[in-house]
Amino acid sequence: MDAGTGVAAMTESWYQSAMSPNHQLREIISAHEVDQRLAELGRQIAADYADRDPVFVVIAEGARRFAQRLIEEVEPEGVKPKTVLVRARRTSGTRLNQVELEPVPEGVFARCDVLILDDIADEGRTMEAVLARVRCEAPNSVSIAVLVSKLARRLVDLQLDYVGFELRDGWVVGYGMDLDEAFRDQDALSIVEPAS
């Protein structure tokens, strides 16, 4: 059994149990900690883009809240990002599927400073697809910001420029991240676990 098959085999039983009605949430990062960390990221991004008006590429739906919070931080510092919503979906329940990337108008990224925002960088397949779409228009620069990174699960080589939190395995919900649309509005970050 190769490494990829091994990962799939190990996570399959977890996916099935998390999808059952008998699951619970375990808070791992409080709402206060999330808010503090996003304020820090916002200040860093505002400083890095002080002389530029970037294009924020927001990967829907999970990254909307993350993006809005960062915009609230950078706009008072004089950074006025243009926002482009990209719909890229690969999940149903807790099972990861193929990337589905909806068409984006041509020319929106050309000669721009682009910051791609996503809720989570897990395996990296979604970000890989969005990066390819952005780079085909020869932007001036491309950076990536994510609320949560799971380096241990990464299958794609990604350079993440701004990371809120580095976590290990487990299905994360809250602050835009969901389980079949549930838990998205929670202010804290939690892990879905089988009920004890």
C-alpha cells in the first residue's frame, strides 16, 4: 500500500464517523484568539501592500468571512482592495472530491497584485486550481493567505504567505468553515469528533 492509499484508508473510517448524527464539537481556538490573530494578519497585509491596491481573490464560500475581516483591517490603513469571488468547491460532507472551479471573467488578474484568500489549505488541490487560473493572466505578484493550514495533509507544494493557524488532522469548522453548511457562523474554531 503506497503512502497516498494509506492516508485514504486511515481517514475513511474517520470521515464515516464524522458524518454520523453522533458527532460533537471540540473547541480548539477561541473566538478571542481568532480575532486577535486576524488583527495581526490584517496589520501585516496592510504594511505589505501599503503602496498598492491589491486584488483579493476570495474562494467561496468558506473564505468570505475571513476576507471581510481582513478588509476591515486593511482599509483604514489606506489599502483599498478590489474583491473577486471565485467559486471553487471540492467537498460534500467530509469527503474531498474533485475541484470544481467556476469561470472567472478574463483579464481581472492581469498586471495586478493578487492575494488569494481561503479558509483552509488542506491537501492544496483547490488552491492549486485557483493559482493556475490567476497565473495564466500574468499578474504582477501572487500571494496566499489562509485562516488555517494543515501542512501534515498537504499533497501540493504551496507557498503560504499569511497563515492564521497551523493545525493537524481533523475536520475544522467555524469562522466560515462548515460541515454540510452547519457550524459556519461560529466565531471559534472547533474540530468535529465522534461523540463519546
